[in-house]
Amino acid sequence: MVTRHEDTAMVVFQPSGRSGKVPKGTTILEAARLLGAGIEALCGGHHICGKCKIRIETGSVRSQGIESRRENAGAWQSGEADHITSEEKAAGYRLGCVAVVEGDLLVTVPEESRPGKQVVSKAARPIPIDQNPAVKTYFLQLSPSSLSDPTGDFERLGRALEATYGLTGLSIDLHAARSLGKVLRKGKWDVTVSVWMEREIIRLRPGKAGPNYGMAFDIGTTTLAGYLCDLDTMEVVATASMMNPQVPYGEDVISRINYCLDNPEGRQQMSTAVVDGLNSLIEQALSEATAHTGGRIRPADIEDVTACGNTCMQHLLVQLDPEPLGSVPFAPVVHSGLNVKGRDLGLQVNPAANVYMLPNIAGFVGGDSVGVILAEQPQHSEDTVLIIDIGTNGELVIGNRQKKVCSACSCATGPALEGAQIEFGMRAATGAIERVTISPDTHTVDYKVVGRDAWLSYSDPGQMQVRGICGSAVLDALAELFKAGIVAGSGAFDPQVEIGRLRDNPETGQKEFVLAWSAETAIGKDVVITQNDIRQIQLAKAAIYTGCKLMLRRMNLQRPDRIKIAGAFGNHIDVHRALVLGMFPDCPTERISSIGNAAGDGCRMALLDRKKRAEAERIARQVEYVELTLMDGFQEHLVDAIHIPHMTDDFPHLKQKSAMRRK
Amino acid sequence: MVTRHEDTAMVVFQPSGRSGKVPKGTTILEAARLLGAGIEALCGGHHICGKCKIRIETGSVRSQGIESRRENAGAWQSGEADHITSEEKAAGYRLGCVAVVEGDLLVTVPEESRPGKQVVSKAARPIPIDQNPAVKTYFLQLSPSSLSDPTGDFERLGRALEATYGLTGLSIDLHAARSLGKVLRKGKWDVTVSVWMEREIIRLRPGKAGPNYGMAFDIGTTTLAGYLCDLDTMEVVATASMMNPQVPYGEDVISRINYCLDNPEGRQQMSTAVVDGLNSLIEQALSEATAHTGGRIRPADIEDVTACGNTCMQHLLVQLDPEPLGSVPFAPVVHSGLNVKGRDLGLQVNPAANVYMLPNIAGFVGGDSVGVILAEQPQHSEDTVLIIDIGTNGELVIGNRQKKVCSACSCATGPALEGAQIEFGMRAATGAIERVTISPDTHTVDYKVVGRDAWLSYSDPGQMQVRGICGSAVLDALAELFKAGIVAGSGAFDPQVEIGRLRDNPETGQKEFVLAWSAETAIGKDVVITQNDIRQIQLAKAAIYTGCKLMLRRMNLQRPDRIKIAGAFGNHIDVHRALVLGMFPDCPTERISSIGNAAGDGCRMALLDRKKRAEAERIARQVEYVELTLMDGFQEHLVDAIHIPHMTDDFPHLKQKSAMRRK
């Protein structure tokens, strides 16, 4: 499509300096995406989160309607008023998702609207895996082609593979076939053949060739992780992780499904975004591995790929229609594991490499839960294990060797715990408060920010450069506020407490607690936790707790023998504080463990041991999916769980532990 | 790669008016390719054929060395002298493959260097085929997805395909999977499913959908043909044909293999060229079919593709390495039929469509010969059938139901019979002499040109606008010259004959016979047939005859029961004259038939009847390949066959026929 010159406008973003021409009528958020200038948009441009606030320095914008999505002559949109004060309005602040480019613009993206580089911890755990990769290599010494035996190269190779290794009836990938003639002659008829699943020849290398590699991807709603594995030694030779580049299209699964409903190209855009992300991971991993091993590893050396994510992420990766996931009965388009060619997705791996995507259990319990089950094997456990995978969604798995394993999803958990829907919420990026303590006696606040080792109490306030609060700190703060008696069991700020940090916000009419004074921040204002923030966190923890309770009821159990917390968030969480808040069902703290990225581990197992793929398919068929919202008493349980427990009988271990502490 | 402005030059070709910037150092032939200005280059730019003569009007060129391929300071290259006279040289004539762009240029492409639009006749014959296409459609009415049955779309579809049609274990192409969610809901759970080989779901359409189509391609060295077939009615709904766009890279198979040896990108370039050609055929066929049927047929409606060609054409189509075909033992990279995705080749068909390429018998006997055997079934014939497929190569098949079928290739035939290596040779394009008669008594020449119905004797000489001589007319002319006593059985012009049309060329020292005086031509000079032209034709016909004789000897037979002439050239050939020349072994003329494009017919059978694919694989394995050049007495036979037979005992039927004519 050719855009005529008069239909475009020049937009310059500062401080990044990103600039370029965009079609008039583009929103500023979209322009930022097009020009690569980062603007936060947790809600995916739906005028909800208010995180994409920008300031127009010069030039003119108009507004896009919220309900009708039609252009609106008025320069100010009522939806914006929820997020932009009258002073800000006067200073030129607008929402990036509402303001539409009308002519050349200079736009400032304020500090708090810029996405930080998140600190992602998705390291690989050592787990026992049988060596049985889907791609195996075979070395052959062929007899040269001659007039007395002019059999074609492929048939000659097939004959030798059968004679030497008993492999028959193999097909050959087009790209492997293209290299065949040259490779055989270059290696003087010695050749290393990579065969996928004893079915398809996918690569040929002259002579006796070196190692080959595979990549396992864990595609989280917020975070992507990749594990580069040597298919021979089984070692993880490099790990890479980054934010999911789909985040600008929507922070949670539902926002992304809605983005597809609203944009005909949405599915393609988001697929391109995540594939670009995976390609960045490959690049990172290859350069890390090359630095470590000395020898250069190239994309063509990645001969096999596995991938897992929640059902929606898996659908978006391969561009299955995610819309059915957004409405009753929330059925996926495909349950089964899919084998597709990496080249068909645009992955920068060997062009003949296959990608195995783990099967989905249900619309909201996907291949990542299958990966967790592969890695943790609750179906073979004597104890009843409850696995809580806290990512952007909370996914629950419970089971033991006697009973059928059940899985469920409490979708409401993620965004709040990861900082969305929280006034000063942000991801675990530089400047995010990640730990909080509040003295019960003096109400002194101390905290630590991501990117700085020293706590506030050991720092000059101006060094803290606070930008917001991340998930773990939101939980911390609430537990501390509760223990300090500033917040009651209902979650309400105690009106009796009178301290300087607790104040009324005249604009919202809400109470708020100051965690960091403006002098300690990089954004020139106090960073607070509001009454509404506390409500959001209460809802999230109630959703997880309710899910666990209902799953236990389904199993006719009072409590699990063990709790395993999976996911990066689980690594950061303070178990005792989570118990204080009533996030998990009661369990001795020593029987609660963090298992890291178990989904990624399972995905890696499927890469290195092909038997795990068949097992994954069995798991996806056999694990029972529980639709929590349809269970009797779901609403009542949820409402009850909103309360912060006060050492009730529901939590004997917590009581005991607290009692011990008091001694 | 960025080319700096000062490294390019503007080249304008006239009379086409094609122009543009090309990197300095490009040959004019390559520049013409890049800018889409047609220049003939039968030898593929190897400084051999001299067909790419052009005239530099303004601007400067330099020369490229012939042996070393390195740049040469001299402005004139000795190789050019073979093709360009001193007058032409003075007038600015150069060879396009030698002259290198040094600065801005205005170039004239003379009439005789322009490729004409060939008249291609590759119509489809009616042949009996069982209806059993590889892609079949199935209509299903699914139960809607619901909370009580939230099975995923793919699994729901699989369940119904098994229950209704007994199909199990189907996979689904990625592109079909992408449409699944929307299609099922759009059709209100009624769906038409296209399944390939009872193995893979390749397309989904909402409700009860209309017809689906397949395309069979015959990829000749010189000509491409495509047959668009309705997979339900089995009808050929449109036929399209065109020149193979690889021709500029070399007229024959060997030139194209050499082009790959010389150019690292050659294989890719030629694959792109032929795929572009096939896409043009698809476009032609679809618009023709749409015009006929009324309803619009789209590329996505083409759900299956078969293709055949000689081994080299098949290798180049899918980018297998053609180099092994160019040297002993001439082994193909792949014998077996290949299944590849159309999208992997860049074909504009349904993205999930598979392409089945017929298997190769040997390095020079490819899927096209397998197609001929599929269509003609010599292996089931009571009579011994000799099939001669005259395209750019001559491919031979002989057999009957008792004896093993043998195949062979006489590579030398094609280029000469199609006009290459002939002084005024050209393809069967407008202005080509296609029929010649010479009165034995008066030596009066009469001829007909392609594009004009009236013969010379019924025309004003200036209306003939002759540009050259095409294959069939070269044969005609030689037979007529022989019958008129102007050429002896040895092929030499008879020195005793004294007529105005027979003259010595002082430059070459050769005799030549004027077919058309310059007043009758569009190129301002006499069109002649030279002593060397006659030698080339003698070699070509000797190659075919020798091949036939040796194949008969292999079968221990004196003569075949039937001869079938396949290929477009076979449609134009005058059987009696070919017998006069001794091109075919002796056979009653009524038992010699032209069977048209039998390779294309076989390819169409493989499209419409999947059993033919298994049969093709059996044929490719079982048909014996005979390497003619290795047979005892090959050279002697070839030398003997160069002679024009004089009603010898070798040709009793010709003798008898001639005797009959005399009566």
C-alpha cells in the first residue's frame, strides 16, 4: 500500500529520539510501536490501564472515541479523565491510546510510561532426563557413485542408513535434499545425517560432524525463556530470557484475545512479535554459547525445537485463532501437540528443523501446565502434591498416584501480582521496589529497589530512584501493613491509625500509604499503595486460594502434603508472608518449595527425550480440567478468601510457626 | 547490499524502451535480464551461440575475458569475431554476453536478437483416468462446542471424520489449522474438509463448499505447460503454456548445469525463474477458467499439484543440486518422487497444497519419461512400442508386455531441432519459416511463416517478414533439398548444381542455400541454410536414429511394431519427410502416430488418480536405463546414421510408400 506524502506526519519521541513518519490517524501508542519507541500499555491500548500517559510538546492531536472507536471531534475524551488530572491535562498530558496523530508532533514519554528492562530469572534446574532426543545423528561412509552403480544420492543414502542403522522408509526435508549433492561430494562420501523421529532426514553435514543443538522455549504471557541444549551431552549450554514482545498488545491473555477481535491483523502481528522475541533469544543464546565454548554455533546448528506456553500463547505462536478461548466454552482450536516446521513460523533455526509444541489440556490450561506435570510427575507421587504456577495466570495442578490429576486456572491472579491494575505497579525492572519491611512498633518503612543492593536505610534517599512497585513488593507491603496493624483483616486501612504516611487522597477520596517519598523517586512524586491496590491484591490472592481450596475439595482432601510454587514469581515470593496473607492453603512451610520454571523444564525434557512427547499427549488427554468458576460455592469461597486470615484454624501450621517465632 | 550511486549506470534498451540502473561491471545480457528487456542467449551467456548480438548506440562498454572471465582492458574480444563481422563491429555491434556496462548506455536490440513469443501447442488429450485424486473433500456436520463437551476444534473434527468416513490419525497442515476456529463457526459447524492422501487435512471451508482444483505441470527445457483440473469432474478446465523463463540462462540442460557451476546463485535464480513461470501459468489458467465457468476460481482453490520434467528441470524446480547430472556417472540427487509444500517453492496455490514431483529414472531420463510411460503403458502392450519424445532432448522408451521396458536419452537432439546452433535458427515464433517445399524440377522455393496463413507463392514478398527458420522447417528444408538433388546423401551441397540460391559465403568459405531473399525478411538480409546447419541437423537426426537402433538391438528386435512421437515438435513433424531423412527406424507410416504431450498427460493422471503415483514409483525403479554412449558401436552407428538414407533396405516401408507414390 502506498501512503501519499500528505497523509503522513512526522512524530518524534523524546527522550529516546525515535522518530519517523506515520499515517495520520495513527494513535500515539501505535506510532510508538511502529517507530520502536517504548510506551507501556498494560491493557493493550484499551483505554483502561492509563499507563501510556505521554506529553505533547508541540503539534496537534485529536481523540479517538472509546465506545464507538469512531473519530471524535472533541479534543478531550472522558475516559482520559480517569487517568489524567486537570493539572496534567493543562501541561499537555494525554493517553497514548486515545490521542491520534493529526500533524507533525514532538512527544515526551515520561519516566513512568517507559517500559524498564525486566529482571527475569528463568534459569534451568538440573533435572534427570533420559537421552533420547527426537533428532539423532548418524555417521555413514557411502560407496561413491559410479557408472557401474549410478544410484541417486538420496537412494544411496537410504540404502546405507538401512544397512548400517536399520532405518527404513525415511523421507527427506526439502532443504536437506537441496544440500545433498554438494555435501556428499564435499565429504568424499562420508556424511553425518540428522534424522528426526526416525522418520525424516533434516540435515546433512560432510564428514564426521560436530555437535547439534536443540532449543526449548517457554512462552509466558509476560516473559519468554529459551534453553539452548547440546543434543548429545544433554547440557544446557546457554539460557536466555526477555519480556514477551506481545506485552504492548495487552498485559494479559484476555487483552490479547480482545486485540485479535478488534484488529483483523492482530493474530499475525502478535505472532510476528513473539517470533521476533524467540529469534532474539536464539541470538542471545548462540552468542553466549559461542563465548563459552569457543567454537561458533550457528542458527543452522539448532536442529530441533520444543515450545510450551499457556493455550493462548501457543495459539498465537502458530497463529491459531484465539477467539474461541475468549468465550464459553473456552475450547482451544487444537488440543494435541503440533509439529510444524520452524521455517513456517519464521524461526531463525535450521530451515528443516521441526518445532514440537506441547499439547493443551484446556482453553486456559496449556502446554506449560503439561510441561510442569512432565517435570514434577504428580501422577507418580505418593504424597498429594499441589503445584501452583504463578505467572501472569495462576495455574493449579493437584494429584497423587492414586487419584486422577486435576488442573485448573485462576486467570485473575497475574496482572495484579505483576504490577498491572496497581497505581504504581510495574514489572521487576530497575527502580521497582521489590522488598518492603514496616516496623510494627515505629511504622518505619524500609525497602529495596531492583538494580540497587543497598536498602533505603543504608542509602541516601536520593539514590533510591524509585519508579514503582513490583509484584513481590506489593505482597510484602500488604503483609507488613497487616502485621503492623495499619491494614485490618478486611483489607481496609485502619481509620484509628494516625501516621504521616497514611493519608487521604482528595482527588480519589481514597486512603493511601506512602512507601517512598518523592525525594526518593525518579518520577518526582510520592510512590503510594492505595486502598484500591490492596483490593486488587486481595482479589488475586483470593483467586489463588479459592482455586486451591476447590481443587482440594475435588480431591476430597483437607490439605495437600506438599505445595510446589512454580514460575519466576515463585522464586521471589516470601512463603511465610504469602501464608500470612492467606494466598496458599495451610501447609508446613518446610513442605512448601519453589521449583522455578518447571514448565520450561518439562519443555526441555520433551526436547531431549522423545518419549516425553508421547507422555505429554497422554497427560493432556488424561488430566482432568476443572472449570473453577462453575463449581458450587465458587463465588462464596472467593469472597471469604478476600479476608486476610488472622491465624485462624484454617492455618494451624502458620499458627504453630508464629507461636514458635514468638518464643 | 547497498549499491552506491556512483557504482551504477543507466542502461536504456530500444526498441522495447526498458531501462534502469544496473551495477557497473554487469554484462549487457545480464542487464537485459535485470531490466526485463528480452535478448536471446541460447548458450546461456557462454560466448558460444552469438545470438545475443546488440548494437551500442551511445556510451561505452568494456569486454569480459572469455577463458579467464576476468576483466580485460581490450575493447574487443577475439571470441566476438566468430559472430560479428568487421562491418558490424564498425557499426557498434557487440555480443551482449561479452560487453560490460561501464557507464550510461543506449543499446539497440536488433530484430534477430529478440526472443519472439513462441507458438506453443501443448493441449491436453482426452485419456481415460480413474477418479481417485490425492485430495478428496468430505462434508461434515459437527455438534457445536459446549460447556458439557468443550473438546477442541481439531479433535472434534477428527472424531467426526472417524465416525462418518472412517478416517483416523490425520494430521493438519499449519495453514489449515489457522483457519479452523473461524471456519467452523462461520459455517455454524458445517464444514467441508479437504484431505490429502487420507493423511493430512489441508483445507477447511465453511458449509458445503464448491469444487476444488488441481494443477499438473509439464516442465520442459524450452516450454512450460499447465493443466488446471477440476478434481471432482476430472475435467481440464483450462490449459496454459509459455516459454520456460530459464531459457535466458541456457538453451539446453547442459548450459543450465554449467550456469550453476559458474554462478553460486544460479540454482536459486533458475528455480525462481521457473516458479515465476509456473505462477504465470496458474494466473493464465485461472483467468481462462473463470472466463469460461463464470464463477471466480482463486489460487487457494488449487489444492493439489503434480509436476514432471526431465531430471535436470525437476532438480532445478526444487533446487536440488544439478551438478552431479553434469558429470560421470550422471546420477540424480533424488530418484524417488518428492512431496513438497507448494509454499516452500513459492507457488501461488493453496498454501497447504502439496506438490508431487514424479520420480526420475536416471540422470537424463526424468519424471517426464515416467509420465509418458504412465500415459502410454508400453509395459502392457502386446506390440513393441517405441516412443520418441522430442523436446529439447530426445527421450526414448521401448517395450512390450513380455520384455522389460528400456529408456534412454539422446541429449544432442534438441537444440538443433529447435533452432539453436542453426545460423538463422529460431523458435516457432512469429516470422519463423515453418514449412518449406522445393520443386525437384524448377528448384522453386515456397514456404510459410508462423503468424501468416498464406504461403510465399500466394503473397507479396514484402509481406513475409521472415526472421529465421524454426525446427520443423529445418527438417523440411533438408528433406526437400535432398529430394531435389541439391544436397547429396552425405549431406554436402552437390557441387554440380548451379542455381542462384546456392552460393559460396566468402567470409566462412561455406556453401549456403538462400531460403528467403532479404526483400522477404524483417531483418534486412537473406535467410539461408548453411552447410554447417545441415551438419547440425544431420547430427541431431543421427542421434535419434542411433538411439532407436541401439534400443531395438537391446530388445533383440529389427524394428518396432509401432512408433509414437511425443512432444510438441512431434505434432509439427512431417513423418514422411522424417523417414526420408532417416530420423526414425523403418515402420509403416500408418503405424507412426503423434501422441502430443504424453508427459503432461501422465502428470495429469498422477494428479487425478493417486494410484498412478505408486505406479510411477514402480516404473522409475523397474524401467531399465540404457546409457547409449556406453553401448558397443555407438560411435560407428552415429557416424553411419549421419548419412541421409537413399531408400536402402533399412527402410522397406519407405521404399514401398515411395513406389506407391510414383504410381
